[in-house]
Amino acid sequence: MSAMAIVTLLAFVEFVSVANGLDSSARNCSQISPESGLSHSSSLLQSKRVPSQPADLLLELDESTDKSVIPAGHNSTCFQLFSRSTDLRLSIRDEDLPWPASGGFSGKYPGWAAAFRIVPAVLSTEFRIPKKQIVSLESCRHPGRFLRFNGDNIVVEELKVPADAVWLLSNGSNGSCLQLNPASKPDFALSLSEPDGAMGRATLAEVKEGTCLDMIPAPSHPRVSDTQCSSASNAIRVASMADGEPCKLIPRTACAGETWQCGEHTVCKTESFSRSLRDGTCLMYGFGVADDWNFEVGIAKMGCEVHAFDPSIETPPTNDADKLKNLHFHRWGLSGRAAEGGAASVVAGAGGNGIKLTVTQPMLPLAELMTRLGHEQRRLSLLKMDCEGCEWASLSAVPSDIWARIDQISFETHYGKELLVDSSEAVANVAAVADALKASGLAEWRSDVREGWPHHRVLYDELAEEMPAGLCCRLVGYLRQ
């Protein structure tokens, strides 16, 4: 990574978010453009001239650009950004921050991608380190310990930094390194198993007035004074995103936004989904979790209110799902008609034996579940179904007014005897769901065939044409255009 490409965790989130013309209530923020450099007078969140490529933007700021520090307002969080030769600090009030937003750099500049969310007294950061975009680091001249990126191998060196900033991204002789404040006593862990990069989470607790989250250049390039922002002395913790597999960014899909895969299921971060995360209205229902909570945990950690349903689980989870206050577990199942226990059966795929499981917990239609939870007027930002054959009968019973309030759905489709109905009813249910999806304005954006367990591959003759030979199911995604 060259000295010219000082890329930040913050630049992408800051500039791409505001380019969409979000909340215009921010005051004393900077408008930045290649033509005018830095202007103290206008609102950053009102800027229409911010380009979508932040690396290009930062590099176009030359040494003649105003290097003044913008005063921090009351209860503000300061973010300090650096280009090759220009120091720039932006200050935006907490309530004006359009979090979360996320993404990655494209083009010739190595980069970082990050997602940030402001909640009362807590600044959470989820970050991604793309291996293929990180060049070899032989040394980092900044004293102390650091994370070293060496080609495709990520080496965690000792972490000990005599600095008052919580985050330090230092440009060393051959690249960059990430450093943490030792005074914060961090519990440090990083998931390194992903083939395309590493995922992590950082939490800055007890955000205080004037706290700075700093990205700094090489030691030879002095940082600007902290006179307008107090030192960052808050605790920071870095840990993997979940007990299990972390979410990963999937390139090149039909999703107009980012595609994130958490476990087996994916979410398309459309503009409406991202907006629901920002304004706190995001609501997800997940049917069928068993021992795989990756999707529910991943979406909850994005900031969405998640309700997970599975009548076959005897006890609540003891993993991350049990620790997240915005993830709620219910021992209810989804059905086309109400059955308060014992009357409904599903096929359990444990071990691939296809045993028939009689459920003793309530099996309810989606409309009834939403009513019981007080969500009858809310939108479902995301509906996930992996319920071993319940999908067609359950979705065929969803009324049109609820279909109109579903923004995105990810579900596994089955075409065999696990549907527990005769073939004519199975065909009718599949056709009804296809018609409902089309009428509701939801369009397919992803479809992956799956092999499944042997009992899944015993298909109805009338539905066998839906699947290639030897396969059982599809994992499909639909979203509102």
C-alpha cells in the first residue's frame, strides 16, 4: 500500500452515506469536493457533489487545501481523516449520523470497508479486511504492536501502543498497520478463516463528549492537534462477529446494493433495508434455526430487530443469540393454519434420516404470529424461512396486505414428500406462492440449487421438473424492486 493510498475505515461510510442525500439537519459540517476542497460553511449531509469513490476524493485534496480543524459541537463525535498530504477532521453531531452504512473500495487503491452504528453511549464498528487488497507489510515504524498483513497471510503481532488514540492506522515504510490503545485493555480476537478476508467487530463503549476516532498517517507526518476533541480514553473490545461463521461480503450478485452472506442465507442491503437500519424500523422474522444461528445473529448485529422461531428447540440458545438484546427466540412454528400443538408435523433432517417430528408447540400462520407480537402494522424488512417443507403451505396462506409489507425474503424451497401433503395440494401451494410473489412486486434476485439430504431428493413427479437430477432444493431470494 503506497503512502498515497491512506484509506480509512471512516471515509467510505462518511462520504458514500452522505452522497445519497440523507438527513439534512447537520450543522457546522464540511462540504468536500475536488473543486473546492474544504468549506466550513455548508452541511456535509446536504452535499450533492461528494463522489462515490472516497479514495479518489481524498487523493485529490492537495497541500493547498485548508487544514483547519472544524470545531466539535456539543455531544459530538469527531472523526479524523488523512490523505497523502492533507489532514482533515470532520465533526458531526451524533443524532445526525446516518448509520449504519457499509461498503468497499474499488479500483486501484487498496481499501477497508466498515459499518458503523451509533446507539446511546455506544459506538459499534463492524469491519472487513479484504486480503487481496492488502499489500505485504514487512515493518511498521510506529512503535508498539500492530496487526501485520503479509500478502494473503494475516499475522497478529503483539498489541501495545503508547498512544492516546483508540484506533491508529499508521502508514509504515511498506504499508499500513492497525493499532489499539493499550489503556483500553482490549480483549482481542479476529476471525481469519474467511478465504476473501477477515471480519471483526469493535465496540467503543461509553462514548463521551468530544471523543475522537482517529486514523493517523506515518510518524513522519505529524497528526493535527487534539485541541478541539478530547483524547479517546474509552474502552474498546475487538472480537469476532459471532460464535460461529461471520457474515461475509459476496461480490457480483444481482443485488443493487451489497450482498452479505451470514451462514447459508443472504441479505441484499438495498437502500430501503439500509434505511430501516438507520431509522430503527428494521424487523426480521427467521423461521427454522435448529443449531445454525449465523443468519439471525448476523442480521441482529447489523442493528435489526430479529425474531427467531423454531418449535423443535427445547431450550433457548446459549451462544451469541442469547446475548443480543435485539434478538428474540420463540418456540412457535409457521404453518398455513393455526394448530396449538400436536396437530402439526414437520420433517426433521437431523442426520439425514428424514424422521417425522410431531411438534407440541403452537404452529401459526404468519398473520397470527405478527398479531401476537404486536407487529400487525409493521413492515417485515426481511423474512427468512428454512423450515424443511413448511414454506409453500405457510406462504400460500399469507394475505395480500402482509405480502405488501414484506420487503425481502430468503427461503429454502422443497419439492418432495417432506411437504406432508398430497401432490395436487403441493402443486397448488407452489403455484399460489409464485402468484403471490409476482403480485406483491417481489422479484427473484438469487437462486442456488442444493443437494440436501437423501430424503429431500424424493420429489413429487409433478414438481420434479423444478430441480436438476440428483438435487432437492433451492435457496432463493426475493426483494422489492
